[in-house]
Amino acid sequence: MDDTRPQLSQDDSNIAQIAPSRQETGKQKRQLLSCITCRQRKVKCDRVKPCRACCARSRPKECVFTIGEGDHEPIMQSYELDKLRKANLALKEALRASRQAQSGNTGDDQQPSEAPSHPPSVPSKPLNLKQKRLKGDQAADNLYFGSPGLANVVEDVRVHIPMFHPPECSTDSPKFASLQLGPQSSSVSHAVPRGVDIFAFQDAPSYAFPTLWPASGGAVSLLRCLPPKDELLAYMDAFQKRAQSCSFPHVPEEITAREIERFLADPEGNAFKYPDMLALIFAALAQGLQNGVYDRCGQQWLAGAMEAEALKGDVYIAAAMQALRFASFMNRPSLLGIQTLIMIGPYLTNAGRFLDAWALFGTTIRLAQSIGLHRNPKFLDPAPPPEECALRQSLWWWMLHMDQQYSATLGRPLGISGIGDCPPLEPLTTNPTVLRVAEYINQFTILARQILSSDRLSNIKIDEFTDKLLALRDTLPQCVQFGEHWLQPQKDIPDWPLDAIAAVFHGKTHNFLVLLNRQRQENSRRDSSDSAVEVSQDDSAPARGRKRVLMSCRALLTAFDFFSTRVRAAMICWTMGQQAFNAAMILTLAMIEDDDDRDMGLVYRTYNTFSEMNQKGIHKLAGMAVERLGGLIKGFEESAETVMGNTGMILLEDPGLQGFIGEGFAPLGFQMAGRDLPSHETSGSPGWAAKPMRSEYRAGGSSKRRRMAFEDPAMEEVATAGRPSRPAVPAKKPGLGAAANATPAVCMS
């Protein structure tokens, strides 16, 4: 029988050989894009290590990705499509808002379907126990608009001021007893007051905003301080590039060349109509001038360059405040004015005027609350456009973050009592790393404010906050988790500004760990061998108390060393410098207490960095850091500080304001009004009625009649002139006494 089966070609034979293998193995394997935990739990993974799902389960270290064979960088179609859809919707919304703004449409001209005539209703959401007691049905009925500020006040009253129920009073109406405020317990925001020492910073000017222009000239007189247009735009570019890590977690993006050109098209008219915009330009100029010195000097710090630029920057700051005065910024606040004040704060901080920045920020908080920045923009009537809503959200959450930073650094209470109902802003980007970093900053802000609001820190509470800080640090994407290996020159690090932001928040996390664990009560004094043997650079194991303090100090100085070696442009950020000085002082005290100099190398590197900053004039307070740290290292200074048992940071700019300093003239006394009046022991008889009058009783009829007469007979005649005589009052029932028959008294002043 002939074989009629067709002959297979070489290609067909290869296919026939491959076919059985596919049947044996089943379906073709897909690329494994999600982490192992998300695949096992069958949940969505955002493919960023550690992923959002693992961070939500508080297990970021269990997020592990496996790499399969073949192409290791496939196009994640579903993930990319989802991101593009969200970006498309956001861009459409921004485009619609921009067209409405350019065409001059207002809320009254919009269609009913696009803008309802009534303000949007408050979405219902579950309330916690404190808010249920204080929150009404409508947003306008809620005290502090639903913020937990009043709940904290009620809690403070309940704890600090005891309430009692006297036997003669009903329990339904409790009364406040005498105030019995005991000594302040452990708290990060209530630092122990320190006296004045010889190292107090005394070179700061008396006032940061001198008046250099006559008030009669108006804002137009400030225009001659503006630099040429090309130089002005160069300062703006430096501000946009360098202020991201040194000043702002949210970068202002509205100071564009188009807005500057619009203002310069009619400078005199715009300065007269909009002095707050002129103030904003001056503040941005000062910021760009201060943060751009490193770039203008050829990517290096030159001696004397910062001092020369600081002279012009101080003039720009003074001009900004003068323009705000012309704008009446205190009784007519605006978003431009608040932005100006916010931008002045970091300039003062980096210029060695931390106390001035903190005092100015208190005024900024009141102005922001007066225009409702703490409210959800959708609740305002009328509601602002989407573009301004995003701006208000960004400003408010920046202020919340700076509030906790000022409080933690200076050891003083928070200026903002409650967060409010303004939601945080989600960045308009498809980069998952930037989205996760923005989410981390907001969560860090909330956790830091919780720590600073807790004024009764026990060991259990300190350990709880320590674990939360470490757990939150692990939720950062792995590519922006700072490590000691970043100091190696050949190591790849994230691009600017993520590299500086990662180091800054690494330092802030460990600074809070130091502040918390220094207040932890130790059971017994540890051996001196613990300092170098048990305390290692690996802080993966849970550490408490003194061990945690020394570990965090080492980690913080490592981040400061990273600034001086690989991100030298960020050395102007004095927030990191103050934290590094505090950590170096604590490590030096630990070496003195333990008689162990194994950390001397790290402390000396910090000392050399401060010496370089002092020699090149990068920061004014660097010289004081060199003097105090060098004196402690060499044994010239005997410090009363210790590693444990203290609250607050060891500040460079602390002139001992909370200690007693004799003044040239005695302050005015504030006493209770009426304290000089004579006391009257007769109950029910007020002193003002008993002193100028006397009582007389005259017989009339069958009963006595009481009459109140004045001391002066002439005044009595004036008072009784023209008054008709009154009939006699009939006698009342026996037993009521003379008080029942008395006539009303006549009082004249």
C-alpha cells in the first residue's frame, strides 16, 4: 500500500516537534509583573517595590518580585492604559478650567449641568467618637469645620481641669473646680527651658524687614529694586530648580515667565493695582538668589559669594514685606500674599533667622485660616475653579508640614490646632515613584503632628511612635530609600530633587526618633560596652531608648555627610544642618559618658563640614556650630546636657528666651479689675450699693416703710423733684417682715 501522507518540510517538522511540548506544559507563561504576595492574595499590585498593597498590610519587607526568563522590561499595558486614562481626564479638566479663565466665564455664566446653583453637599463619611460628639448634620454647623481641634481642647480640659459635683449641686450641671495644673510631663513640643549661655547667637539684626522706602510713594516706588528682565528670569529659574528640596515639598509652578511678562507689560499700573503680585516676585527673587549661588559659581561654593548675594536678598525680602503692607495683607489677605509669606519663611531659616521665620509663620497661619485654606475648596460658596482648588490644597498641606517642622525644631507647640477637612493634593503625574513619595510626605506630616500633639509620652507611647516611624519609612519606594551606600561615588542615586528629598526625610525621621527616645525612662544605667558593641549601624532590629538614640544620630550624620559629598547644592538647607549639629552633640556626649571614641570619625567629618560652611560663608550659624562642637570635643566646654533625660534639640539659635533676663524697665502689671475695692462680709449686699447710701425707717400707718436716701440732701431733692407722691403700701401678711413691704430703691450716678 502506497503511503499517500504528505511529506513534512523542515519547518513543519520543527513545528511538530514543538507542539507536544506546548501540550505538556499547558498555556504559555506570562511575564510576572506583580510581587509574589499580591499574586498569592490575588490583589492589584502597582509594581513599585515595596508595592502599595504590601505597605497597606504593614509588611513592606515581604514585597518581593521575581524576574522570569526573556524580556525583563515588558510594557505593562493594563497599568499604562490606566495611568493614561487618569492623566487624560485630569488634563481635560485643567484645559476646561483654563479656557473658562481665559474667556472670562464665571460661575453665573456656566450651564446648570456644569455648575449647580447651590454649593455641593458634604459627602457622608464615618465619624470617630470625638467627632460624633461635636459634629452636626451640616458642614456649616460643625465647630472648626469638623477638625479635631476642639476635640483636643475638650480632652485637655478633661485631663488638666478636674470637675467636681458638690453635694448641694446637681450632677447634671458640673462646675469647674480650681485649676490644678501639675508639672508638664514628657512632650516633644514642650522642651525643657534652657538658660542663657555664652554661645547664644547675638549677631542677628533687630528686625528682619527694615523699612527702606517712604510710605507715601506706594508700591510703584519699589519697582526700581527689580533687576533687569534677563537677570530676573534667571533668578526665577534658579528658584524653580533648587528650592524643591531646600524649602518646599510642593513646588510652586505658577511663577512662570508668562506671568512675569504680563506684570512687566505695565509695571506701574500692575504694581498699583496688585502689590501682592509684586511682593511675590520679590520673594521668589530672594529665594532664587539664595538657592542659586552654587550654580552661578560653577557648581561649587566660593568664599564670600553667599555674603554678597545675601545683601541683595535681604533687600528683596524687605521690599516684599513693604509691598504686602501696601496691599493691606493683614485685613485683606489673598493667596498671593500668603504665598509670599510662605516663601519668606525658608529664606529666613536658611539665613540664620529661625526665630523670625517661626514668628512670621504664626501670622501666616491666621491669614490662611481667615480665607478658609483649611476647608475643602468644594465646600466654599462659590467654589473656586479646579486650578485654584489644587493651589489651595497644596498651600495648606505645605503649611501643615512646616508647622510640625518648626514645632519639632524649636520644641514649641503646634500653631495649627487641627488639620481641617482640606484633602491633600495628588500630583498630576503618571510616575508611580513621585506619587508614592507625595503620599509618604502627607502621611509623615500627619504622624509628626500626632507625635507633637501628644503631651503625655510614656514608654509604651514612645515605642508605639517609634515603630510607626520605622514602618512608614519602609513604605517608601526602594529606589528612594536612603542608605549609607549612597555615599559611594560609583553608586547610582535618584535624579534631583529625589536624591535630596530622600536624604532630608531620612534625617527628619531619625530626628523624631532621637527626640522621642531621649525621653524614654530607662530601668537601669547601661554598661559602657553597649555604645560600640550592641549599637550597630544596622537598625533593622527593634531598638529602644539610648540604643535607638545613638543609632539614629549615626544615621542622621550619614545623611548630612551625603549632602557635603554628593548633593553639595543642598548644603544651604539649615534644617538638615541643625539636626546634624544636635546629633553630633549627642554622639560627643555619649563618647564622654562612655569613655569610648569609636564614633569620633563620624563626628569629625561633621565638624569639618561645618568648618567649610563657616569658611565659605554658606551659613551664618555654622561658625557657632564649629565653636560649640569643637569646644565639646576638645574638652574646653563643660555641657550640662546628657544623652538621655532631656527634651528638645540642642539649638544654635537659642538665646534663652524662656529664662529670666532682667530688663531696663519693669513691665506693666496685669491684675484683676476691682481688686482695690473694699470687701463686704455681709452676704447678698453688693459693695457698690452699700457704700454711698444709707437706710432710714419711718413709721407710717400700721407698718414701717423703708426709704433709701442719698448722703447729700441736695441730691435727694433733685432726685425727688417732680415725682408724684406714692400711696401707702398696704400691710402684708404677718411674718414676712419689712422686706416684703419695701419699695424699690432709686439709684443715680
